[in-house]
Amino acid sequence: MILIADGGSTKADWIAIDSTSKDELFRVRTMGLNPEMTSSEDLKNRVLNTYQLVQYKDKVKKVYFYGAGCGTQVGIKILKKVFESIFTNADIHVDEDMLAAVYAATGKNPAIVCIIGTGSNSCYFDGKMIHQNVVSLGYILMDEASGNYFGKRLIRDYYYKKMPQNIAKKFESSFNVDADFIKKNLYRESDPNAYLATFAKFMLENKEEPYVQALMKKGFEKFFEYRILPYQKDVETPIYFIGSIAHYFRDILEKVAQSYQLRITDVIQRPIDNLIEFHKTNEV
């Protein structure tokens, strides 16, 4: 049995396939497994609390995990150690979610590939290697246009009274906006980036509001400025986006791309199915 997983900060999608036939055996979703944001103990418990993964753990021969927070050797080492303690008979491979996005979006063809979900990132894939114009420093300093980026801006606009009054009333009826509650989730609980991203649903529910449209446009413009334009590629270079934020706000995203004389090739909400097909036909 082979386990293939695409893991973000909010959730991780797992699919098991037969080692010989490559037929799908089962699929399951766990909580996010970001080693930069979650302790080793919690990472392990999130896997062990998933029935199918525990039931078949001794039959797993290979694990391919692609995840947020796995762009450094420190993050990779943490997750490998966790998985090795659970899947004791398996060969463990841990890599960054950017590589999964490349495999899912473009396979082995050159393209700019972007992730806009709970967090955000981008790369240029030349057909063999990933090139990144900057190392991501995570949700506090970077992650432009991501769920947590927009969550921070919604909270700030609400508290600075920059939201239109009708939007502010909807916001406070949708969330617990008590200052102590917010600070507790941001500074004393695990996964503050995932907490911030929960506010993103408010933008989808109010997508047609001019305030939300302007907020999204500004965030996407920042993403293009910092994460796409520095690659200095022309309109002929395919551009792929992965993630729910990109999926649900594709219309705004495409307008921003056009303003820079660029064109989006495709937007993929969940890359796991494409990732499985890549693994079935390619040795990695």
C-alpha cells in the first residue's frame, strides 16, 4: 500500500493506492499537519485519530507527503520522525506542498505555479527544477492573498472601523469579535494561521460587496507584485493556481492577471486527484 498526501495548515488529504495495481483503496482527511505551527505530539495525534490510517498502518510500504511547512530541512525532519513512528514498515518521503502543486498542475512542463489557500506561495518550474524568487517566511510576514492574510485584514478593518457599517454588523454577527477571544486564538492557541483563515468564508458570503471586491483585488495585486512578476515571464508562460481562495475568487484573480498582461491557465481547488494521477504514471 502507498499513501499519498497533500497537507496544508488547515487540512490534509490522504489517498491510499494499491502498490501493484495502483487502484485507489480509500481516501481520508485529517486536520492540518504543518510542522512549523503544530507540535510533534499534536501532529502524531492528528494521524492516530484517523481510523483508516491506523487500521492499515502496518501495511503501508511508502508514504509520499507534501505539506505546508516542509520547505526546510527542519520541517521535513519533524514530520519524517512522526510518520516513521506510525508507519513502521514504510519508506517515508516528505516534501514541500509547492512540489505537489507542480505535479498536480503541470506535471513535467514549465510553468509558474502558485498556491493561495490558508497560506500562499509560488514558484517557476522549468520542467526539472523548482525556482523560487524568495523563501517564504510564513503567515506573519508574508502569505499575501491567502486565507490568513485576508483574515488579518478583516479583523483589523473591523477594529479600526474601516469596514462599511453594514458589513461590520454582518461581521460581528458571524464571528466572536471579543478582543480577548481573538487574542487567545492568535497568541495562545495552536494553528493561529488556520484560525485567521476561518474568516475567509465571510468574504465568499459577501463576495458581491464593493468592500470585499476591493479587499480581494488589493490582496491579489500584492501577490502578483511579490510572487509572480519577479519571475519576469511573458503571457506565453502558463500560470496555475492551487487552493480554495484562488478557486472561489477566480473571477477577480483573472482580472488582476489581465491588468498585468498575463493569463491564468487553470485554477485547481484540491490538487490531490491530479497528484494521484501523476504518481500512477511517474516515478518520483
